[in-house]
Amino acid sequence: DERIREIAQTVEYPVRFFYQEGNRYGFGSPHLHHRKRQSIPLRQLRTIEAITNVRALEIARLLDGVEIETDAHFERLDVDEYDSPEQIAQIVRSKWRLPTGPVQDVIGAIESAGGVVLGSSFGTRKFDAISHWMPNGRPLFIFNEDAPGDRIRLTLAHEAGHVIMHNVYSE
């Protein structure tokens, strides 16, 4: 208990934060999807993993008991049941009522379908984003706000593909 109090004081979080229930995921878990460069050091990955788990706990608490109605939804589509990822992308575009051509507002499209999108500074440009399904059934996307806008757009579309085509729920 004393050690937890010292850590809480150092990181400026309340002691009760360290006793929260909820799943925490690490890299290598089938629950987390991410986009990064290979050269990122393990220490930075662990920091990003911690940031992700803290944000996921915070968002889950904020959304607990909240009903959000959306016209579009994230639907899991198993890539093995379709001809290609491109076919799945066309199905999603149709269901989300996205026009042909570039998606003008990727964050808006994800949020309109019920996804939660957050920007965070990961302290490196070698890590682009991370995503996973939260226990409330909504996908969470955390992107590197220090990345250029075009990279953020590509990365969020890439992460949306992960959560749609990989059938792994957070439990």
C-alpha cells in the first residue's frame, strides 16, 4: 500500500486509480492492433502501452451507462468470408454512406459509426496509432497527434480496417 501511494504521488494519479477493475492489454495481445515503425525501442512501446491502457480505462468509465445512437455502426466482417479487404472496404463505405473518392473526414466517419477517437502525444513519431474493442462494444482509436495530417488519415483508416476485419472482443 505504501509503494502504491508513492507511485500515485509521483505520477499524480489518485491511489484508487491503481485498484480499478478492467482489462489491460499489452503488445502481442490479439486485442490490440497498432501501426508503428520497426525501429521503435521497447521502452517507448511500454510507455505507449501504459498510455493506451490508462486512456481505455478513462474512456470506459466515461461511457459506462451512456447510450449513443448512430445511423452507421462498426460491424465485424471476417476477411475470410469475402473476396478481399477491398471488398470489405466497399461494403463499409456503402453502409456508412460515404461517397466515392477520398473520405473527407476520417475521424468524423469513425465517430459517426460509434468509434471513439483520441489524439495523444506518444513522445515519438515512430508510433502511429493503436486500436481495440472496448468492453462496451465500441472501438477505441488513439492516434499520434504529432504525426502529419495525411499520415493520421491513413493510419486511422488502417486501424478501422483492423477492428472491422479482426474478430477479437475485449472481454
